[in-house]
Amino acid sequence: MTDNNELYLELIFAAIKEVNMQQPPEYQLKLNKDEFLISDKSCIDSLGLITLLINIEEKISNKFKKNLNLLDEKYISEENTPFKTLGSLASWLNKNV
């Protein structure tokens, strides 16, 4: 991963830490770039996913002064999503922010 990917991964991990505090243990994401996010292998429920993506949008807005809509159906539908894992989300952010 490039340094920028690492920056976005750290931002994602910060958002996950906040969301995990509100989730029961079985729905908490691990801080690992290979952790599944939008996949049938993901442990996070739909409300947790929406909360996480909104949290990431806010962090992007605060840090980079850029507004994103990560809740767009083209991104969060399971088929062909760029958000399959935390690492793929970080790569997508690196290219699109």
C-alpha cells in the first residue's frame, strides 16, 4: 500500500473504533485491511455499515474539506463494490478524494 492508502486506512480504523463502541461484539469489525466490509463474509450489520460510512464521510470532510456520498447504491451494492474490504475502501478513497 502507498502512504496515502495508509492514511485512509488509519482514518477508516478511527471510524471503526467509534462505531465498534456502539456494536455488540459479534458485529464489530477488526482493524485489518483484509477485513470484509460489504460482503456476505462481513460481520457488520446494515445499520452499523451505514453508521460507519457516514462516520468516514464526516472524517473525510473534516480532514480534506471534501464531501463524499459513500452511501450511493453503486458503491454499497454487494456486486462489484469497491468497498469489499477495508483495504479496497482505502484504495478507493485514495483515488477519489
